[in-house]
Amino acid sequence: MTALLNDHGFADVTHAGPGDMVDAGLWARSDALRPARLFQVADGYIRMVS
């Protein structure tokens, strides 16, 4: 994820998956309310090009 965002002009990128954002008890659910593994939350800024 970091390399992808860096290649598209982002710098100082951090990212986390859903398992890193919720309590382990919520992640271990077996029903439809379990967080999906299909996304990442990313934070960064766009490098200025001169």
C-alpha cells in the first residue's frame, strides 16, 4: 500500500487494516457484522512538485 501511494505522489504514508482499528473481540465475529478485510485506511500528504 505504501509503495502504491508513493508512486502516485503521496509522502509520509501510514495505513491500517480493519483488524488494527477495532477490538479483537469484534474482529473474531462469525456473523455479517464482522469487519471486512477488503479495505485499508490511509493517511498521507501529496508531495509538491516544482
